Amino acid sequence: MIKIISLVENTSSSPKLKSKHGLCIYIETSKHKILFDLGPNALFLENARKLGVDIKKIDTVIISHGHGDHGGALAKFMEVNKKAKIYIKESAFDRHYTKVAGIPVHIGIDSALKDSDQITFTSDYFVIDEELVLFSNVTGRKLFSKANEKLFAKQNGKIMRDGFVHEQYLTITDANKQVLITGCSHNGIANIIEKYAEIHNGSFDKLNGVIGGFHLFNPITKKYESDELITKVAHYLAQYDVKFYTCHCTGMKAYNILKDIMGEQLNYLSVGIKIELA
């Protein structure tokens, strides 16, 4: 059984729990206590205390990509927990930007942390153990979000359109079933699922759940993707016999469109929500 609790997200299920633009998900497996992303600040610590999650017992941290709303609290975590292994793409420590009125604004994470002994740099396919596998190198562009056009990275000294090579995804295996977890799905949730299928020889037989943001809302411009694109994403996801939980950069308007099409196949993961997947 895989147990999941949302610690940081844009919305909250209770007035006793604070919300923030960002993502931090607690995951408990038979072997691990995991944080998938950490959010932008120390809020994950506050909500964890209220929800009975002991951050000092976390043994594994996955940072999905190099944006501050997912890894901005890395230093805070390392102050509290000095033993957990932190898995991240090396390129996540590159400089990442959005542009406001044409001016680059840094939205990345602190590169000074990359030399910590707790950090492990991951490859395009990285096996932690028999439960946990990370993958990246998603190159497809099916149902791709236009909001990505506002995101940039510094490469070879130049600020260029972000190709999201720093984004990675977690597969958890439990009792021969698998859960796929993504942070923002900048590479497109359809392309991520198809990369998963490629890794698993075209099979979705083991895939039991998918959790994460679908990047259908731009927090800078406050604009959503077109209803047409959101509808296409919904129909794409609905073809799979899989339970989806979305959050964060999907946005509530987009979620409602997805929900109208996908029904009980899709639910929202606000702060404080607890789920179990077998």
C-alpha cells in the first residue's frame, strides 16, 4: 500500500492548513518515507507537524525540476534532516527564469546547495531500488502547454527557451502495481505517460495511479490554456484505466473541465488530502 499526503499545494482542504503556490507530497511505501518536492518555503514543515508527518524520518527526497515552487525549500529541509538522500537532475541547478515585461526574473533553486553530500545527481533512467525508479528525457510534444513559452533557462551563458531536460518523474512499485508521480508536467502529461509506456515495452498493465500537476495554468499571466487543449488532455487521459490525482499548476478552472469529462477517474489533491493506492 502506498500512502500519500499533500503537504504543500495551491489550495487547502482545511482552514487549519495553509496553502501556497507550490508542491510537496509525502509518500510512504513499505520501505521508504519520501518527500516529492518541497514547495517554495518552510510551509511544508508547518503542515507536516499538523498532519503528523515527522520530517526527520524522511529518507528520500525527489526534486522534480529546477523551479523554486518545487525546490525552493531545499535549504530548509537540509537544516532539519541531514540524513535523507536527495535525488535531482544536475541541470535543475542551472539558472531558470520567467520574463515579466520582457525582463528575466530568476525562478530557480539555490545552486550553492548542489555540492551537499546529501545530493545525488540522477540520469535519464535512474534506479534507486526495486520500489523507486526515476526517469526523464521526455522529448514528445503532444498536447504541449503554451505557458512553457514563458519559461527560460541559461545555457552556455545565454538565456534560452527552457527544454525541461531538468524535469524528472518518479515510478513507485508496490505489490506489482505502479504509481507515476510528476511535479508540473512541463513536458506534457501525455508525453510523460507515453515515455512511461516506452520504458515498460508499451504496457500500462501495472500502472494504477498518476499524481501531479498538468501545467494548464500560468501563474505569472494568470491565464489558462485553451478550453480546446484542456478538453483534448481530458480525452487523452480518459482512455487509460488509471486513477488520476491532479493539483498545483493544473488550476481549478482546468480541473473542472477535466473533471466534467473524466468523472470519478480524476480527483484533486489539496493540502491535507490523504489517499492510499494499492
